[in-house]
Amino acid sequence: MEQVSMTRMVTQKHLNSNGTLFGGQLMKWMDETAFIAATRYTRNIMVTSSVDSIQFKTPIEAGTFVDITSSVEENTGVKLRVYTKIFVENIYEGKKRVAAESWFTFVSLNEKGLPRRIEPNQV
């Protein structure tokens, strides 16, 4: 199955009023990484269909690295389920911990915007 990893550094511009990573920024990074995994897997037009509840497990502060890993786990013919997990890393200690996780569902579309079957030879 296709897997994509991306690393971002959390800076002041990413913070909310509580001084931690804004949840919307994290969701954007998660969706972006999951989209890349889905598109590489199919080489089709892919759109996010749904996102299961995102479980935020720990606050993410400025000056940390965020590793986002997305992997295609299920192909149902037209839809893909992509598991996305976030790790936060203290940049000086190197210690990582799980910060968030979720499942993203993507739909394959044809050029007219209609559902398109993911054929085995496209995988």
C-alpha cells in the first residue's frame, strides 16, 4: 500500500490563542498528506469524502517537529481509506509521541467529476 510521510516545524504563525498548534492547521497538513498517498496510489482525481473524528492526544507547541504519516489501508473499488497519524518531536531531545490520528476517505473521480472505479492495474 502507498505510504507518505511529511515533516513540518511548528512556528509562532501556526499557534492558536492558547499558544499551541491551531487544530485547523494540523487538519490541513493531515488532509494534504492523505491526499498525496491516495493520489499516488490511484493516479486518479481524488477528493476527500469524509474524515473520521480526529483524536487530538496531546498539545503541540512551537519549536517542535510534526511528523505526519498517511498510508492507504483499504480500497473498496471507488473509495480509499487512508490512515493518518501525527507524531510530535522535541527537536533537542528527539523524543516522539503520538499527537493525533484519524481516517480519511477519498473518492476517485473521472474527468466529468463522476465516481471512477479504481482498477487493479492502476494500483
